[in-house]
Amino acid sequence: MQVILTRLKNLLMRKTPLQRLAAGCGSVPRPQKWVFIIGCYNSGTTLLARLLERHSQVQSLPGEGVVFTDALTRPEEFGWPRLWFKCRQQMEVHGANTAELAGRIKRQWRWAAIGKGPCFLEKSIANTARLEFFNDHFQPAYFIHLTRNGYAVAEGIQRKADPTRWRNPDYSERYPIDLCAQQWATTEEVITAQRDRLDHYHALSYEDLTVSPEQEISRILQFLELPDESHLVDEEVRVHGQRRPISNLNDLSLRNLAEADIDAIERVAKDWLDRYDYRA
């Protein structure tokens, strides 16, 4: 039944007419905590979300939050799937009506949500460009920052992005690998610049999560002040339509990189690669 409900909400609440209807229905939800998973594309954010949403005190959305509201833009709208830094200005939220905008988003998410837990979990990669907005208007806001080897991330973005589908203005096939690396570097730059201004911030790596999932999830639950539930990592996880055990897939991505790819990634992201001590 839960699977059927999730699929139904995923389908219906993606439709703009229903989103507009939801925006005017009911009160603004006020969970005990708003929890945002942030990081770059292909960094394991979906894996982390799937694990945390198993918790009995967590409610979540059946997909990225930006899909279930008409109040937030998506990079796909501007022809840049998986590269929000190319349309960063359009992703940011400014203006005098930000509080009203936040209320609209909350109502729409309320109708799309799965579960009734006191913690509301959301994961949208493009929301990394809106940290100040969420910190100010979704109180109390908790941010979980997931990092991953930048070489593997760049390879994954290039492999998974489909610029043709979204009528990209510059690329008819796949992105150059250096653009994908720039998206990773920009993500880390933006989060690092703002993390000290976030009320509640916790960081972990994809590598640690996949090697020691029980330990990392336990630390996250302590950060969120939630009771530990050991079953969260007991089962295989369905991510992007595939069910598999929790495992580090970096080697698969790194094997797909040629020497020229590695050089191109390092030209635009070397400082951040060195900071995290990531190697190809």
C-alpha cells in the first residue's frame, strides 16, 4: 500500500494545476525540524535520503522537493540538467515576498509528503543555491552535507545528464567533463562559504557512509536528536530504480575516466580535490 501511495503522489503532485490547488489548501505545516540533504549531483544524496526516510519519525517527499512545487525553479527549465551553476542566478531566491513563497512551498510539500513523522526530510540538489532562504524561512532548519570524490562525481554527471532532452543551448550530446567538475567544485564552494551561517549543519562523506553506514547514520540521528533505529541500514536500498546493497561505487566511475578526463577535472577543481585529499 505504501508503494502505491508513493507512486500516486509522485505522479499527481508533479502536475502544476494540483500544485496550485495545494498552495491554497490547509494550514502551513510546522514540523519539529526541517531537514535538508545538500551536496552535488551523483554524491549519494538519494541513497542517504532513502535510508533516513525509513526512520519512524521522518516524513519525506517521493522525489526531489523542487518537483512538487511551482515556487522553485529547476535547472532543467533553462536547459541545464545536473548543472545548476550554469543558471545559478535563476536558482537563487530573493525579493520581498520570500516569506510568502516559503509558505506556498510548505503547503505544496504537505500534500505531497509521505509519512507523518515530526521531522520533514527534503532533498533537492539545486537547493544548494538557496541555503540562506531555507535557513531563514524553514525553522528550525537542519542541513546534512554529503561530499564525494570529485572525479567520480564529474564522471557520473557526464554519464547521467541528458542535455538534448532539455534542449540545451550549447550541447547536443554530453557535457564536457570539465563542466561537470566545475559543478562539483561550485557546490563545495557555495556550501563551505555559507555553512557557518547555517543554524544546524552536519557533514559526512559518501565514502564513509558506504563503508560504515551504521556509524554514519547513528551520527546523523544524534545530530537530529532522533532515537537510533538499527534497521535503517539492514536492507538493500532502491536508488534510481535499482535495488542494491550499500556499497562504494567510486571505482566503477574512476575506471571510466581517461587520462585526458582526469587532467581536465584537475584543471578546474584541483583546489577542492586537494582539500578533501581525493585521488583518481
